[in-house]
Amino acid sequence: MTGLDTLAAAGPSPLWYATRAGGTVALVLLTTTVALGVAVGGRYTPRRFARFEVSALHRNLSVLTLAFLALHIVTAVLDTFVHLGWLVTVVPFTASYRPLWMGLGTVAFDLLLAVAATSAVRLRMGQRRWKRVHWLAYAAWPVALFHAAGTGTDTRLTLQLALYTGCVALVVAAVWWRLFRAGPGRNAARIWAGVAAAAMPVVLAAFMSAGPLQPGWAHRAGGATATSTSTGTGTTTSPSPSTVHPAPAPTADDDEGGDE
């Protein structure tokens, strides 16, 4: 058995699974946090819950999101599969592996870090300034969603597609609920919010159909490829990502450039 066969037989490492599990949970928590913030934001006061209870839930969900995001990032860096390095976690688009889609994840992380940092000094900043920065959390959500869809190895799985659909549906429903109960005024902002909410599922579906759901996406997305190195006994080929860590439930399309 060659070294390549040994690596392939070994299968994904625990860090590989931890990275994907942490990222998936972080996306679900971020979606829930954003949807809650949109639905009960402004001057709306829920009837069944006190205002401070909703605020506490929103804050706790935000902390959990950052915790699982940290797990996602740390395990991805520690996994020696693609050798990301720590710089990639804060400087967007510097990764050699799927630079665009990894960069979107870094952008989302930086936006959430800005929100967390300013929340710690909220009283010094003032409510109005803090609120402007707080909107970055809403901007981080679609960026994180496209990062997951473009980078994730499980994108073509039915359960993962259902999860993305549920995330989009939840946020869109929250936006439309916010628009439904809003009072008069700021019509331009509402129109833009409604258009954005309606366009999001269409844009994501079009991207998925033309990108991650098509054969060969791993190569087009900038995944690592096999490289040849010389040794004393000849030339050996370093395994490509799809060889070392095949995506769960691989399909026939994986031979044409499946995800990693």
C-alpha cells in the first residue's frame, strides 16, 4: 500500500469533522440571532415575554455563535489538511485554498468581532454609534451563508441544502414580519429591505445551481490540487483534498472534482 493509499484509507480526521460541525452550528446560531434581532427590533415589545428576556436571549445566542465560530476557526487552522495559518483568520482573501470563499468567512468573522468589541464599550460609544456598528452583524449573515455554501464539503447533501433553505426562510420571514408591523415613515428603507429579502433566496439558488451543485466545483473554487515532489526513489504525488478527506456520502461527481 502506498503512502497515498494509506492517507485515503485513514479517512477524515476528528478536526475535519469538528470544523464542519462547528461551522454548521455557528451558522444556525447566527441565523437565529439575526432573525430574532430583526423580528423584535425597534420599538416592538412582545406580549408573552418581557423586553429584558428577549434581550438576554439575543445576547446569549450571540455569545454562543462566537463560541462555535471560534471552534470552527481553531480546528480549521489546526487541521494540517490545507495549512491555512492564523493570518487567514483575520485578513480576508489570503488563503491559498479557495481564497474567495475562505475570504468571505474571514470577512464575516471580522464583522462579528467588530460588533462584539463595540458591545463591550457600548456605554462609552453611545447608543446611536453602537447601533450603527451593530448592523454589521446583519451584514455578516449573508456573507457567512455564501462562505458556507462555497467552501463547505457537504453543500450537495440533502440535509445541508435543507439547512441552508431553513436559514434563508427564517431570516426572510423575520424581515417581512418586521415590515408588516412597522409604522409609517422610512418607506425607501422598507422597500430596499423587502427587495433584498425577496432577492436573497433567488440569488442563493442561482449561485448553488451554477456553482457548488455542479461537477468540478472543487477545482473552480480554488481547492488544493495534487502536486508532485521528487524523492530519492522517484516522483511521488501529494494527495489532493478530495483524496485525503472525501466529502461524506460521495457521489460519482466527486471523481470530476468533488468538494473538500
